[in-house]
Amino acid sequence: DGGITQSPKYLFRKEGQNVTLSCEQNLNHDAMYWYRQDPGQGLRLIYYSQIVNDFQKGDIAEGYSVSREKKESFPLTVTSAQKNPTAFYLCASSNDYDRAGYQPQHFGDGTRLSIL
Amino acid sequence: GESVGLHLPTLSVQEGDNSIINCAYSNSASDYFIWYKQESGKGPQFIIDIRSNMDKRQGQRVTVLLNKTVKHLSLQIAATQPGDSAVYFCAENSRTISNFGNEKLTFGTGTRLTIIP
């Protein structure tokens, strides 16, 4: 089945540690996104990528980094500079607007990151 | 910045009844709207979308209504079932404002739908 796979489902970070969240999609989508979800708040965009080897900061990029070396993969690193990393992290993908018009973003099942 | 909000944070509905979940948006330039369903511990699941050149769109057991005059969006679920229990939230996109394609969605905080047996 086509879809978006996020791993791990649960992740724990120690002080001063960087951790990387995996996101893989086999939907052949051009664009991929990372969101952070906190209780009582809407999803907030961290980073997005419209094409391989290119990515843009979202609304809350500080303390995070990404790479897009392959179309199907968009890993997110939560660095030690992110002082409040505890959250539910969601990866999404969609077709490119210029090619397909407005398209909904499709989401993975998330990674819950906690601090030890 | 612009925000998308919901009238009610929680909604309890008798099984078999119809559910109506509301969403208000403030950006009059928004031209694409999406409803998502999110079950506990899972990612949001696409339900239905609508473009601003439409007032109504129907799917399987769901209908989305868009009232651009009052900037209001609603999701109607017919014959609500226990499996419909989840948080529902809307998202809006305005390519005119953001100059982006599908990248700049603004999400509401969600309404929790609870089904009463």
C-alpha cells in the first residue's frame, strides 16, 4: 500500500543530544513537510521541501534541521538547540501544486518525542 | 497572522444521529479548505476538501459546506458511528497570499467528537 512511514513511533532524548526522526513516502509526491503538534494547538510547520536537494524553513524552524537527498525521504533532526522538543512530530507529503493544482497533504502516524 | 478556529472544542453525538462540526476562518483570500480526522496516537487522515469556487461537496457519509460570506466551513457526518470518534480539524490554504502551492496550510486546533452509544 502507498503511504507515509514515520519511525520510530516513540523516541527519547537526553540533554545535549541530537535525535533524528525518519520519514519515508512511496506516494511519488514531490513535496514533503514536517509539523509539530502540541496539545491544544494546531499543527505548526517546521520545514518543507518542494524538490530534492531543496528545503525551506517553516514557522518554527529554530533548533531543527532537515535534508532531502532522495525524493522519498525527508529526515528531521531535533538538535540540542531545541529547548522544548517534547511534542508529537508529523510528516506529510503532497503533489506539487504546479503539476496537480491544490492537493491535500497526507500524513504519517507520527513520532512522539520525550525528554529523559 | 491569520488563524483558523473552531466554534466548539468538544461535541457529543448519539450514535446514528448526524454530526455537524464547524470551523471559522479569518483570511478572506483563502481558496482551498481541507477537513482531517485524527484518532488518538495517529496522524491526521484526509476526509474531504473543497475549493472556494464551490459551496458544497459530498463524499461518503460526509458533506462539507463553505459559506464565503461569513467565512465559515462545516463538516457534516451522516449516521454517526462509533468509529467516527476522533478529533476533527480544518485547514486552509491561500496561494494568493502565500505565493506557495500546497505548502502553507493553516490548521485549526480541532473539535473532539464523542459518540454516545
